Amino acid sequence: MNDPALVIKSVMMPALVESLYMTFWGTVFSCILGFGLAVILVVTAEDGLSPHKWVYRLLNVLVNTLRSFPFIILAVTIIPITRAVMGTSIGTNAALFPLVIVACPFVARVFEGNLKAVTPGMIEAAKAFGASNMQIIFKIMLKEAIPAMCISVTLVVISILGSSSMAGALGAGGLGNVALIYGYQSFNDLIMYGTVFILVVLVQTIQSIGNLLYNKLK
């Protein structure tokens, strides 16, 4: 398969669509769950809005533990769980489960840092006016942290894109699967380096969009 047009149409484009599918939904679900964890971490921390030592410690250990696993190792380890939850351990939909499990703790940490970076004086002023914890989080902290969170989401998207490529080794499809099977194992340099080129373009595009949004929002 050395015809560039045929390679792009029959191999690269379907793989690109699969990678974008995994990256998009992986980002959406991990950001939703990660934001929830970040809010709990911020609220229950020792210097938080409603300190709760044991809740914070338990969640802190859980997040750190999940973050310590490389994606490929975690994905293999939880294959039985993935099969039970998703009904299969192969394909793009099955890959979403380990992608979210890996990305969620990372999202929680970066969002936690974004929320904690808000000026303490604004929080104290809100408390003085009788604002509730939820009002402080969503109307003060979140509003002020949105530009920084935009950059954080950009990093998350790029990270998930990289993980989705590694998931190709486990039969998830996407650009990683194409690079491995059609490129590396078939000694096809056109597909191998074409996949690398596409990934580089995607990362550059994602980072540029993230920087643009940050500059607009700040």
C-alpha cells in the first residue's frame, strides 16, 4: 500500500476520525469527573472552605495512586473491568474507559491548582458577604480560574490524544493502531511517518487554539 492517495483515503482518514472521537469524548468525561474531584479536594483541604481531613486524605491518596500508573499498564490491568463496564475490551468505545480513568486524576490535580490560585482576598470578601461554599466555588473561584483552566484543558486534550495513540496497541483503533500495524509491523515508512506528521499537526493545532482562547478569556 504505497499509493499516497489510497493510504490517506482508506487508512489515515478513518484512523484520524477514531482518534478524534476517543480524544473528544475522553476529554469531556474526564473533565466532568475531574472537576468534581477538584471541587471536593478544594473544599475539604486543610485550608479549604469546609475542611474534612479524612475525606481529603482518602481522595488525595486515590488521585495520586491512579496518577502513578502509565496508561498502557493501567489499561491492561483493568481489562476485566473495562469488559464488564463497556461490554468489550476492544475498539474505540472500550478505550474510552481506561482513557478517562487515567486522565481524570490529572484533570483533578490541575483544576485543583487552578481553583486554589484564585486570590484569597476575593474569597474572604465573598465569605464576609455571606456567600455559600457553592457560590464561592462557582461564582468566584471558577469565574476567576477559567483562563487558567482553559490552558489546563489544552494539556488534557493533548495528553489524551497521546494516550489514545498508545491504546492502538491494545486494539483500540485510531492513529496508534495504524502506525503499529500498517506502519511499523509492515515496514511501511509512508504510513509510519505520515501518522507522526498528523499527530504533530494535531498537537500544534490544539495548543494554538488553547493559547488563543486563553488570551481572549484573560
